[in-house]
Amino acid sequence: MFGIDGSEFLLFAVVALVVIGPKDLPKAMRVVGRFVGKARAMSRHFRSGIDAMIREAELEEMETKWKAENERIMAQYADPVLPPPHVEAPAPPLAIEAPAVDVPAPEPELPLGAPAVETPVEAKP
């Protein structure tokens, strides 16, 4: 961290102990710790904002490339039967007439409670 090795950190701690004093050193370390924490949080927030902007720019660039590639592929492999996507297809006819078909008339229904008529069966000799 900051390129400080063990001997330099020890020298810094001894100078802080002599200058600040043993009584006020814990308070000073708390203040320094809070300041370093806030600085790290601000740095993290700034970095995440920059990363988000970079991702958005990359996505926009990829979308334009994909759109151009899609148009190239659609032009290359266009189906001759289907109209191009920018041309409107003709409207379907409003009514379709079905051919006339002879439909047999339905058998009449018996009213409720009427006895069913049985057809006589011929007995075989």
C-alpha cells in the first residue's frame, strides 16, 4: 500500500508517537482511519461510475455492429417469396367465399317424454 515497507512504517509510527504523544495517538489514528475510509469509498464510487459509462459505450457500439451485421445477413439471404421488411405486404381479402356443399338435413328430434318408435325386426325362420 503506497509503496511503504515495514521499516518505513515503523519509523512513521515512532515519529507520530513522539510528535502527537501517547495520550492523543489513538484519537489521531481514528481520525486518520475515518479519512482513509471516506477516501476509499469516494474512489470506489467514482470508479464504479466510470465503469458504468464504459459499459454503456461498449454496449452502444456492439448494438450498432450487430444491427449492421443483421442488415447485411438479411440482404444476403433474402427470401425472394417474401417482400422485404420495409415493403408493406398487400392486405388479405375481406371475405372469403366457401364453395357450396350439400349438407344433409338434420333428423328431427323427438319431444321429451315421447316414446321411441321401434322398427320391427323380422324373425328368421
